[in-house]
Amino acid sequence: MATNLQTGSGWRFAKAYAADYRVGRIDRPRLSLACVVAASSAFPPFLSPVRLRFAQDTVKPMAGADLHKPPFTEVAVLTDGGVYDNLGLERVWKRCRTILVSNAGRNTPALEH
């Protein structure tokens, strides 16, 4: 998961596809694991952004792709996925009825005995 800085949407990576629902989908992307890791962990502003360039007609339209046009279909400007979804829960809450979440970012208060 990365954040597309051009659209403000999540950019998903999988073996079968890479996609931004506003731009479109790349079937069976030929991206190195290093490139995917770099994009998903490109912590702004130090390691950000990662630019992925696409050959013409690589990005296919999908339902809701209101930005399926250049420059969005030519290059994706990506940063850490946490910019879009800090806890990484969007995929889960769209598929599950019950979710248990812990906010690990909060301080634990000291307990006195």
C-alpha cells in the first residue's frame, strides 16, 4: 500500500495487479519488490516521493476511474501508505463486519502498586 500524491488515494500493490481506483489498474505489474517496498515506505519528506513511470496503455480503466488520463496514467507519484491510511485498516473495514483495533500510538500510563 502506498499513497498516490496526485490523487490523494491509496495505491494498492499485489502480484495480480497494482491500482488506484481513481486512475486505473495495471494487470500483472512487472515491478521489483524493492520498488514496491520503497513506494510503500517512502516516509515524507525524507524518502519521498517514489515515481513510477508507465508505458502507454499499461494502466487500464476501471469503474470509478475519474482520473484515467495523462498525466495520471503515465506516472504515479507515491509516498508512504500511512499518509492515506495510517493504521492500514481500509481494506479490512470494507470486507469485515467486526474489527478489533488497538491504537498502538498512545502512551501507556504508569501503574503504581
